[in-house]
Amino acid sequence: MLLKIIRYVKGYIRIRITGYSTERFLNACSHRGIILWGLRPEGRAYEMNISIPGFRKLKPIIRKTGTKVSIVERFGLPFFLHKYRKRKMFFAGALLFAVLIFLMSRYIWNIDIRGNLTYTDETLLKFLASCEVENGMRVSEVDCARIVKDIRKEYDDIIWVSASIRGTRLIIQVKENEDTIKDTDEEVIPGNAAQSPGGAEQDADDPKDSGIGGPGTEVREQATDIIADRDCVITRIVPRNGIPMVQEGAEVKAGDVLVSGQVPVVDDAGTVTAYQYHRSDADIQGRAVIEYQDEMNLGYEKKSYFYEKKGNLQVKKEEYFLKIADYTFRAGSIRNQYELWEMYGSEIQLRIGENFYLPISYGKRTAKPYLSEEIKYTKKELQQRLSRKFQRYCKDLEKKGVEIIENDVKIYTGSQKAEAKGQLTVLMPIGTQAESRLMDIPAAEEQEETGE
């Protein structure tokens, strides 16, 4: 590839050799160090490529071998410049275009947000704009680590963020929390740096050296408890790490400690002398009551779209636009006197390749009028729709490991709306991790020894 570029810059010629001594011609070129390539027969002649300096050395070889050389085609930058040597404005425009491309490559012209489900692109872009991160900013001013921290600080349910620059694009990838129970089972490795989910490096806190706590002792890992996340009756508890604080059949309230991460260490007399600190781990299931409520209107709006007609032709209110940076040029208009209408639009941003976006976009907007009609649901349709939504809700619970053992949800139809409400008695996983409140260790009483 590099050789092709060099040959194009220097220029080369494709020639045709005819005569009875073409083999002598090729040998003579080789003897004089003239490089030929792309050799192939064309009838009784041969065609090949030769450099411009090599072509100038052919005259004595042609005279000696009695061959005839004709030029088939010229290639390369020197011939291109010679051909368009009088078109100065063309070269000036090409140079200006290259300069503009270089200058625009130093700015961000597209912010691409991926992985967001709960938050729309507009919401996140508005927040980024409040942090002075927007289209048109210099690439050198983009602080990806700060963007990651700002997003995670603003949105608690975004658990992973990555920001990177590719060409003139700022690509932000996010992952939202899909579970109601947070995963707190990450381990910290002593002496290393912990990598934050957003890609910014953070120094890990120095962990302690010992697993037994007490006066003058250090803690290897922070103790965590499992606490109840709702009111329920415990039906099963299988601890793997920590001390269970409740038994099966116990009624607990939200916030009660189910498994403690502090394991007491006792001496021969049964006195607590220290605590071992653990991250609690257990399988806990409880019977709980979930309130369910959903409602919907008795009717809906039906839209019938149409366009105005003049004769047999449909008349559309359309507007074409061209945006260059902050400037917009429009042709046409969507101004109208429709009583009810919607606007549809599309916009395409120009780019070179995959990641080199330009601050130029174009598109179209269309005003689409419609007639509105209020349609009433029948009682059967209301029941079917609310039932389908309730069934989807139950399937979502099953995917989370929730077993429904009693269903007391009913559908009610009023004068203004229909609703489904009631209670579900379920068996479900219970518990969430919480930082343990360290217990005080009783001070040892000094015993005086008495002699006989």
C-alpha cells in the first residue's frame, strides 16, 4: 500500500513495447537498473509500468534493440497537477476544504448515548449541557472521567458508565440497575487500585489485617448485615455466612436484621471477647403481601389522518432545512390553520466514515392533520386489557423468583375510569445488604489474686 502511494506521488507511465527484440529490451532495462512492473502481453506486444526517470533513460535502449515504445496512459500526482494547472480556484477550494476538515476534527459534533432505557437521550443530553458538555466543544476540553462521575452522581440507578472519544464523536455507554437488590459482594484487593465502573481509577481503602475485632485489633473487611426490605413472615432461612437473628415463622418489619455479619468470639467462661466480621450471605424467603393497583380510562382517542386536496392532488405542508453549526436555512413552511395536527420530521447528520461527524445536517418536517374521535371501550374490553396488564405483572414477578400463593385482585368499572386493585400474597426472596453497626466489646474486669 505504501509503495502504491509513493508511486502515485512521484508519477509513472504505462508503455507498450513492439518489435522483434522485446526480450533484449527487457534485459537491457534490467542491466541498467530500470524498474518495470505490471508486465503483461498484449497480442504481439508487451505493456508495462515505468517511472518517469526510468522512461527518460529508454532512448539508447530503444535505438540499440530496434524496438518501438508508445505511451498508453499516464498516472500519478504530477500528471494530475499538470492537467488542471490552470484551475487555481479548484486547488484553492480543495486546500480550504482540507483546512476546514482539520479544524472541525478538533471539536465534538455528535454525542452518542447507548444503553439507556429509563432515561431518554434528551434527558441525558440536557443534563450534560448543564455540565458544559455539548456539541461544539473542543475535544481537548472533554474530561471523560468527570463525565462518568457526574452521571453516576446525578442518577443513582445508573450503575455503570463509560465515556470515550472516537473521531468527532463522544460515545457514552450506560447500564441501568435492573434489580431491586444491589450487589455488594465486591472484594477489595489489598495494595491495588480499584477500577471504578465508569473507567476512572480510584485508590482503594487500605483493608485491615485481621479477621478478629477488639481493642487494638484490625478488621480485614467491613461487616454487613442482611436486613428485611419489607414486612413479611420468614418461611425459610439458610445462612451461609453470618449469624441468623430470626427463625422460620418469625414476623419481621422492614429494617429488621435477619442475618448479622458480626460473629462473637467467647472464652471458656462464655464471655464475649471479640467479634469476627463478615459479609453476610444467606438464602431467605418470606411470605409477604403486595398491593396492586392499575387503572385506565373508559375510552381512547381515535385519530384519522388526512391531507388537504386541491382537485385530485394532496397538498402537504412541508419544510426542508439545512443546519450548519448554529445556523439553519429553511425552504417551505409547516405553518397551517389545522385544528388538530402533528409534526413528523427526520434529520440526517453528515459524516466522513463511521466516527468523523460534521456540524452539517439536513432534514424535512411535515405537518399532518387529523380528525379526532372519542371511542368508548366495552366492559369486556376493559376487563381484557386490565387482565393482560395484570398477567404481564405476574410474569415479571415470576422472573424475579416470586411465587404467588393467593390472588385477591379484582376489576372495578366506575363512571370515569376502570381499575384493577387488590392484594397478592406471595413467597419471595427477602433481604438486602446493609452496613453493620459494630457492637461494643465489654471491657475485661481485672481480677486481683489473693495469697493464702
